[in-house]
Amino acid sequence: MKPVQELFGGALRIIRPLCRVGEREISAISDYLQLPVASIDCPLKQTNVRTALKPIVRELQRCDKRVRENIFRASWNINFDYLPQRPH
């Protein structure tokens, strides 16, 4: 997820100011400030990839506390020489 992402040729720009803040920190601040919490009404909320990966990342963090940070940083540190070529 990019902090700023343009879609539709720049017609729409999504800005995610809290994309690098952890869920635990956001929850704590929300509780402290007594902010209302919106429910997720998406019918696929229990079957999406993010929901499936949460327990996997949590388990990996038992081995290395930096797993979440490393995964995030890896998405910005791509060496395209190591990726397979797309078929023509």
C-alpha cells in the first residue's frame, strides 16, 4: 500500500496518512480520544487476504519482532533483476 496513490490516470488520488501507524496504536489513540468506531460492512471482510495473513504475521512475529516492518520495507526495496521476466 502506497501512502499516496493515483488512480485512473491521476483523476483520483488516495492519501493514507496513517498507513505506517500500527493497528494497536490506532486503537489505543481511538480509545483515548473516545472516537467512534465504524463497522466494516463488507461481505468479504472475513475472507479477504488481509484477514487471512494477520495470524500468519502474528505467528512470525514470535520469531522476529521486526517481521511486519521488514515486510513493509521489502515492498519498497524490489530488485527487478531477481524477478522472472513476463512472457511476451
